[in-house]
Amino acid sequence: MTSDVITFPPDLIDRLRTAHHVVVSTGAGVSQESGIPTFRDSLDGLWEIFDPEQLATLEAFQRQPDLVWGWYEFRRAQVNKCQPNPAHLAIAALAGKVRRLTVITQNVDNLHERAGSKDVIHLHGSLHDPICTYCGQSYTLLAGEPEVGETGGRMPPPKCPSCGGMIRPGIVWFGEMLPEEELERAQAAALHCDVFFSVGTSVVVYPAAALPFIAAEQGACVVQVNTDPTGLDAYASYLLVGKAGEVLPALIAAI
Ligand code: BV8
Ligand code: ZN
């Protein structure tokens, strides 16, 4: 009977115990065990006829605002029904085990924050912070559940209370620049950290995907936590193959 206790190389544990700055950079895989589909999972229900890369663009929003707004409200309702999973909780607990921790995410859900992580760098925005396309003001979403049916569906975006402009999701779409300050902070963290975790990301979408390579280039210990291989495999110091919700709690407990 093989033990299901996960063991880790002693020098990885030592690296974490002595590190001055640890970075954890996450993708959709860290929220998968909370029940949120990843980008590689095909969209289901009403959305299966759409490709996320086609929907997640300014052009799609301008052409079909009700469809794109409805998709994001459907996803926000999905996130509101989910809970942070043990991976999010382990990342939050890591902050109390290492000297300095920076959490970076490509995800647009708020599960890191709901798990207790502080000052999370959102490179691609958030489902929970829509803005006005005209005046840029933040828009406060109505409390409670977005009114979307089980399969979502077309919903007209709200109008800005200040200027009447159309409200859009506070999301960085394909072809859009990332928020400058967040990107600079993330790149600086990759440049100066001792240990860089890449968790649950296929390492495909740039410039976020460049971060683990920047860290490897400057000599950081790069650790990938993923169920599957990615383009980072050959550059990582450690490949922890498995579900983030199982690997991370075991790793944090071993520090
Ligand atoms: C930019 C918000 C400068 C949206 C996202 C043509 C024109 C313009 C730009 C480009 C172009 N061609 C290429 C580009 C650049 C483009 C890009 O990189 N494209 C890729 C497809 C090649 N990038 C951009 O457009 C960026 N902006 O470059 O601006 C510019 C401007 C104008 C002109 C030129 C350049 C903006 C990119 C941001 C897009 N927005 N998100 C939304 O959420 O709706 S991207 C979105 O997709 C995510 O945020 C994330 O970044 C990416 C999905 O990746 P992952 O998170 O990794 O998820 P994925 O499903 O792929 O993988 C999950 C992984 O988890 C897998 O490895 C799996 O094995 C693993 N896993 C699953 N379960 C578990 C697990 N691991 C552990 N445990 C588990 N349980
Ligand atoms: Zn406005």
C-alpha cells in the first residue's frame, strides 16, 4: 500500500526556510478544485459554442455587449457559489511561513483574497471590479447574486451612474495592455525573488507567462505545481506533479 503522504526534496524545504522573498504565481488550475473551469476545459452549457479567446476581447464586447457582459456575470455568479480550495488556503498560510511572499495571479476570481491572501497582484483584472468604458470610474455591482439563469445568457451591461457610459468588465482582454503598476510589481518580484512557484498555469499567455522564465534567468529556484507538463518543465528546478489542492498543503506543512 503506497503511502499517500507526499514527500519533498530536503533542499527545496531548506530553500523555503531560508528564502528572503518567495513568489507564488497562479493560473486557472489553482481554482479548478473550487469548481471553476480552466481555460483548457471546454466551456459548457450555453457557452460551449464560444471560444474564450474570441469572447475575451474588446472587439467582442463592442460587437455584442449583452453576450460578453452576460458571460462575465455568469462567471461571477459561478465564483460567488464557489469556495477557496486547500491550494488557496495553503498559499495564504505560506505568508506566515516565509520572510516575504508576493502572490501574483492571472485569475479574475477573488478566491485568493477570500482565502486570506493579502495584496494579490491581479495581472488580468477581476470579475468583481467593473469600470465605465467612458469615464473609467469603478462601478459598484449590486449586492447579492447577479441575476443570471443556470446557463447565463445575454444581459445588457449597466450604465455608469456618473456619466451614463457603458459599464464593462474590469478584465484585461486579449490584445489589451496589462495594468502598468501590477505588471511592474510582478516583474520586479520575479527579478528579485529566491523561490518562484508557478501554480496551475499552462504558461502560454504573455506577458504573464514570461515571469517564471525571468525568475529562472536570474537564478531563482523555480517550482512548478501542475497536473500536466508545460513549456516551463525544462526550466523549472522542481516539478511537483499533482493537484495544487493536494501538493501545496503538504508542502506548506513540511516547511
Ligand atoms: C498584450 C482575462 C500587449 C480574460 C486573460 C495578437 C494581438 C494582441 C496580442 C497578442 C496577439 N497574439 C498574441 C498576443 C499576446 C497575447 C497572448 O499571449 N496570446 C496567447 C494566446 C498566445 N497576450 C495578450 O493579448 C495580453 N496583452 O499582449 O498586450 C499588446 C497589445 C496590443 C497588441 C499586441 C500586444 C493580454 C492577455 C490577457 C488576456 N486575458 N484573462 C478572462 O478571464 O476572461 S488570459 C486568460 O487565459 C487567463 O487570465 C490566463 O492568463 C490564460 C489562461 O491560462 P491559465 O490560467 O494557465 O489557464 P489554462 O486553462 O490555460 O491552464 C490551466 C493549467 O492548470 C493547465 O496547465 C492545467 O494542467 C493545470 N491544472 C488544471 N487543474 C489543476 C492544474 N494544476 C494544478 N492543480 C489542478 N487542480
Ligand atoms: Zn462613467
